[in-house]
Amino acid sequence: MNQYHPSSSSLDFGRNVEQSISLEIKLDLLLLSKILALVSFSKRFFIQVVLGIITIGAFGCDPEVKDTPNGDDSSNEEREYSSINIEVGVQQAYIKGTTSAPFGFYLYVPLDYDATTDDLYPLLIHLHGGGARGNSAQNPNDLNQILFDGPPKLIAGGKWSPSHPMIVASPQSPTIWNVDHLHEFITYLIEELKVNSRRIYMTGLSMGGKGCFDYVSTKGVDAYVAAIVPIAGWGNTSDREQFKSVATWAFHGDKDQVISFSSSVNMIEAINNAGPQVPAKLTVYSGVGHDSWTRTYDGSGMGEESEDYDPFEENIFDWMYLFEKKQ
């Protein structure tokens, strides 16, 4: 990867972004824009939202379900909640408080998912940005905000077709991402679903990009993830040593007025200076603002990236699948 030369006037959000009032205002404006977008969204997406609301109305789980994915009925007696009800090939909503997970979330399991076999599946965690914050325990419809971007949007639009089928879990947070809750959430999914614990991946946009960086920064070798793809995010460069065993590929637009692209530049340079097992990558889109995630998730940004940074020549989901966490 070419040497980076960020402008000396660029802002580094990694150290003090939580104290930035202007950033919070921008995130709230993003939330408002998401709500307004409901008015003109596609018919297919509207149907997905309606189905989500119906699922939410049913509380996203069935208290009569007794079998766990691994066939161990006795484990349910030790849990406060019964095993979650799963419909393969469908993105289902689970409002906060109806399962033992720390978040409300959407969950998709591939069509070939079979709880009666020994097959295990990769798990992808998607972290939304500030515009999709919400608390479905207070307002169940909040949960639908996470369907506007990333893998949840691709699934809702019938455009989800990764080379390697995987479980996709998209939690919702009312605030900036809490890494301990994220770790607890992944633990919950491992216990409830047939997850290949060596193939757990995480991606996120804006605030979700920060969530990816923060999760690894805090958990280090104890992090579940083998690879992360933070988009338009920021992090703490002083935690670079924590990324040595986690493959990292960041994306950003160089005209981002919400989160300066120097935030990603600084993080990737810091990680690589620490000597990771896999060199961290950064792809930058010239002339692109904050929304650098749409073209990254759907792959339409391939060939549009800046030549000064790492090329975008491979689907990010295929790239993540290249990595397994050593047990």
C-alpha cells in the first residue's frame, strides 16, 4: 500500500470524538434524513418493513420453542428465555427484551441452515451508524431503521448473495456502541445458533465503523472476530497493538465532512506500524462524502477508488472469509 500523506489540517477524531457536539448534531441529522427517506423508499423495501413490524408484533420469538440449534433441550431450562424461533432465508426482527440478548436485532440465517446437522456457519455482525440509533423496547418500530443500509438493506432488497452463506446479525444501539454489550451479543448468538466461532466477522458504517475499531481496541486477542471492515469510521490509534491478529480493511470518502478520512488513514497507518499478521488495508474514494458504505457493500465502488490507496478488487464478504481466528 502506498505511503499516506494526510493534510496537516485534517482532524483526528480518534481521541476526542465523543466530546464533539458538532458530530452529535450531524448524527442526529442523519437520523432525521433516514426517517424522511421512508416516504419515498422502494415498494420491495416497504414490504420488508411491514414484515418486520409483523414479526416485531409477535415479539420475534416463540416461548413454546424448546429445541436449541445443537439439539440440547436441557440447556433451555437454565436460561431465562427459550431458544429463538428461526425461519431460514428470512430476515427476522427481535425487539429488545424479548430475548436474552442485550440488543434488539435483525437476524438472517441462510436457506441451507439446518439445526439438525453438524454444519456450522460463518457469522457477520453489522453495526449501524448514528442515524439508525433506537430502542425497540420503547418503540418497536425503531428497529426498522437498521434496514436502510449495509447487509440488512441488501437482504431486504433481495440482493444478498455472498459466495459463502453466512448468518447475518444486525443489532441496534440507542447510543454509541458499547463493546462489552457487543461481546455479550456475540456470545449469545454463539450459544443460540450454529456459529463457526473461527469465522466471525464484523462491519459497520460511521458510528458502526467506530464500533468495529473500538471492539478490537478493547478486546484484543479476546475479540471474537477474525476480520473487520469499518467504513467511514474512526478509532484510537494508541490501541494499535490490539489489532495484530485481526485482519482490517477500512473504507472512506476523501470528501467526508462528518468524519474526516484522515481518521481512517491514521488508524490504518498505526495498525501497520504495529506489525499485524495481515497488513491492514485502506480504500479511499475520491470526491465521495460520508456515504462511502453503499458502494462498498454492493460492490459498485470497484474501480472508482483512488489509486493512492489500496484497490477495491474483491467483494468484502469474500475477503473476510479468507480469515479464520486461531483457537
